[in-house]
Amino acid sequence: MQITSNTGLVLEGGGMRGVFTSGVLDAFMKHEVYFPYVVAVSAGACNGLSYMSQQPRRARFSNIDMLQRYDYISLKNLIVNGSIFDPEILYERFPNEIVPFDYDTYEQNPCVFEVVTTNCRTGRAMYLSEKHDHRRLTQIVKASSSLPFVAHITTVDGIPMLDGGIVDSIPIVRAIDTGHHENVVVLTRNRGYRSSEFDFKTPKFIYRNYPRLRVALSHRTEEYNKQLELIERMEDWGEVMVIRPERPLEVGRICEDVVKLERLYEEGFQLGEKFILSEGLA
């Protein structure tokens, strides 16, 4: 494989399953493998930030070490703050105090970094980039990671937004539409996985001001499974290369088991290195 201007990197979300992606990206950084275009969703966007700022193990620290130290996932947060994740720790203290984000390197990085969000008014995906306004960048990534039902709606540019995974969990079509016809896709589920969750019509009292969002939420599982099928077909046809866990996951979207998270991170790192060596990128 040769990385050219037509090569893209697509990062799926998946909450705490994203520790797999952080492992893959740390392997990429170890071997200085960088892509000219990255499009990422939710947890993939959070991990992608540290890849774009070229800060190895920073995402791992936030997903594993910081979880142990600060316990930022809890029902208490949901009850007190309206979000199951502690937003102050994740979006204020972490990037500015605990492990400061290297904004200078990020801004100087010539690679394009797009983050997927869901527009609550239209129920459609938005693809946003920001290289200079630090506050807007944080809000974009926060919006992409704002899980429905367990996190607040986040406003960006005056538009209410939620998790990009609601409508575009694996933005391979976006990558192709932007002219990137050779893509590496990092998934957080093993091949053959299909979500068994049931789609249901979202009651009108939930997101009452956003009827199109309710429609999108009502088809979420169906659309996700279609994307998984598309990726597998494209992989079989040699149209994309996929890095994914090799076995069914022990880690769910919300997980506080540090041992399981560490194991998934290590699997991501090993498979990232395996991909690099097999494609002659080292």
C-alpha cells in the first residue's frame, strides 16, 4: 500500500470500544504513518484528535488511566449533570490541564480532519473541520460524542447537535465523496457483527422540538447494520482495507472494567502494527 493524496482514514465511534482505535492510532504514530484525510465519529473523533496532534498514548491515558483516577463515567453524572460522562473533566480539564492538547502541532498538521455530527433540526449528518478556534474544535468533538438520551445536546455555530453515529457511524461514503478512493477503515466490532438492538419509534416527548432527529433515531440500528454490510462487501471486493478486532468484544459502549479496556487497547496496537508491516509502511 502507498499513502497518497487520495488515501483516507475512517474512524468508527463506539464509546469505550474506541480504546481499540486508540491502540491502532498509537501504532500508526510509532511508525510515523499519517494520512492526508481523516474522517471520524464520536469516540473515533476523540481518539483522532491525539493522532492529529501527534501525541502517542494520550488517547489511551484518557480512556484507561484517567478512567481509573477520575471515574468520569457514572449514573451520578447522568443524574447531576444530565450526562453519563463528566463533561468538565473530559472537555475542560483533560485538554487544558491533565494532558494538555498540543494545539500548535494540530494547527500545523496539513492533514484534513473531519468530524461527523448529527444536526438535530434536520436529522442529517454534518461534517465539520476546525484548525484555529480552540473552543469551536472542542465543541465539535463534544457534539460528535454526545450520545442520545444520556448526554446534553451540544450547540455548534448556533445549531443543536448530537452524536454523529446516529446517522453516519462509519463515514466511508463521505471519504469517497471527498475524493479519497483508497481508504483504511478502523472498526470497533469484529467481522460479521450485526447489532441486535431493536429500533423503536422515539416518543414525541423525547426531543420534542426535533421531529427529524426522532425519525433518525428510530432507524439507527437498521442504518448501522447496512453500513457494516457495505464495508464487508467493499472489503471483499478489495475496495477498502479494514482493521477491526478479531474476536467478539468484551467491552461495550459504556465500560469501566480497566482490565478489559487494556486488553482491547493492546489488541488494537498489535493489529495496527501488523497492518503497517504487512502493507510495507514501516
